[in-house]
Amino acid sequence: MKIFKLPDLGEGLQEAEVVEWHVSVGDEIAADQPLVSVETAKAIVDIPSPFAGRVQKLYCEAGKVVHVGAPLVGFEGAAEEEDAGTVVGEVQVGREVRAEAPAPVAHAGGAIRATPAVRALARQLKVELEMVTPSGPDGVITTADVQRVAKILAEVGPAEPLRGVRRAMAQNMALAQSEVAAATVIDDANIHAWAADADVTVRLLRALVAGCRAEPALNAWYESHTMARRLVSRIDVGIALDLPEGLFVPVMRDVANRDPADLRAGLDRMRADVQARRIPAEELRGNTITLSNFGMIGGKYASPIVLPPTVAILGAGRVHEQLRPVDGKPAVRRVLPLSLSFDHRVVTGGEAARFLRAVIDDLQRGD
């Protein structure tokens, strides 16, 4: 039997979730015929068959997570020499390994203290000791502690494994938390001069361009392993989109050289593609800076998360009216709150402040 394994999907991705099989056992298929759809890096990717033949075995069902190099399909025929990919088990095994050794936030800086008997009880009751708050002397977890957590878990029901987009979000946020030296600076833009029908997102994109031109250091990638940065001349903006499935960040390319009508058409097309879950994987990679217009939902200020290798993200809050002095007299003005988070390992506070100043200056223009 010839075995086809999950190929390298690029960008350092190591796993994918099987969404839908397009073949069944016993099917005769042609080379390049759609074989399976998988989800990874927030996109659904169709994988074609590498050769023609009869399907003899499907190694996993829809909904399972498989690793690069794991077998996907077996075809009738003589066995071929196995590739260099490492075969890894199904996601159930992978999750159990992670469950045995997660990164303990609550116990950072010290080992979990429990007797062998308490550890055995925790395994029996399927309680992770990292979740248990110790009540014994010197931070020792007791039998009562484990039983208390077991009772709570029984009441709330089984845990739901994160899949697809939410799984990718959890991994990305953990990476950002462990690596980035995040800092945030906030300010307001007076947008009272805007026309009533102004396109907020398009104006924000234009203002981002102004900020990047004033301070190119924020339109960059940082390579932490070499302590080197890459200043990028083209401005490719990742747009954070909130959907029921989770957070998507598709990329608007070369925004500095596109007119407002083209930007709006691109934004509409991008949202439609994401909602249909058919956006190409390459359109979810390679942004040089990020925009989160969370104010369309709610909230004024935030501390947006910078995802490596980018070094900055601009958050726009809810437009609201505010009492402000104008020529020494109080006046009501429309205000757009802004929150700029940056990676302080490579971006200075002065660079961030000048970037935000340029963004505000552009937003406060009436044209």
C-alpha cells in the first residue's frame, strides 16, 4: 500500500485539522483530484491527490488534528520508500501528552508539591494538579484540594478541546505572551471634521500609512533568535476580523498605493472570503503591521496583542462625543480613541509616540 502523508504546509505549521474528505475507501481517483480539506493557520486548504489510484484506507476522520508527516491516505499498490516526515499520532494522543506537562501559570517559579498518593488520586479523578490551589502547609496540595476540584469539574461538565481558529488563536497568544515585551500608548483623535458618511476603516488605513512613513520602525519584523529587525518598505496591514468561529487576521496588501475605493472593495471582498472560509492561506500571512477596529463592537481603549514577527498593532475604539475646549469655550466634538501596542524590544517609546502623533494628525484632517 502506498501511503500519502500530510505534507509541509509552509510557514512552520506543524499540524492541521481534517475538515472534510472528498473521497471514500474504494474510490478510484485521478492525480490532482481534490482529496481532503484541512484547516490550519485560520484557513481551509484543499489538498489534491499526489497520484492516481484506488483509495484503500483513510487514516483519520473529519474533526481530527494530524501532524505534518502523519499518514493521511493509503492507496492500493506497491509500498514506496517512506518520506523523511515524522509520523505522529492522532490529536487525542497529542492532547494527552500536553495535559501531562502544560505550562503552569499559577505555579510559575516553583514545582507543584503533592505526595505520591495525592498525585495518584488526581490521575484517578482526571484532575490536573496545575489547576489545583494548594491549601496545605508550604503550598502542598492535599487530598481535599483534589476532591474539591474534581467536584467542580463534574458540575461544569467535560472540557471542550479548542479546534481550528480558536486553537490557532490560543497558540499565537501564548507565543506573544512568552516572547513580546509589550507596551501600549493611548490617545484620542478629534474627527469632528469628518463627513457624516466617512469610512472609518479606510481612514484608519490611510492614517496607518502616515504613521509608517513618519516612523518606519513600526512597519517591521523582528527576528528574536538573531536579535535583528527587518524594516519593510511595503505596508501590508493585517485586519483583525471577529467572527463566531474566532479571530481572523487577513492581510490587505500594499495599502499605501491603493485609493479609497480600491481599499473598500478589498475590505468587502476579504470579509466575504473569510466568512465563506475560502480565503487563500497566503492571504493570512505576511502582514507587516496590524489594525484592530474593535470599537465597531464596543470599548474605547485596549492593550492589543502584538504577534511576532510584527512589532506593532493599532487599536481603534468606539467613536463617541466628548466635551472639549475650543477657543477657550466648551464644545462637543466627535472623538476616536486609539491604542497603540508595540514590541519594546525593538521599538522605542519615542518611535511609538511619533507614530501615533502622525496617525492622529492624519485622522484629524477633514479631507
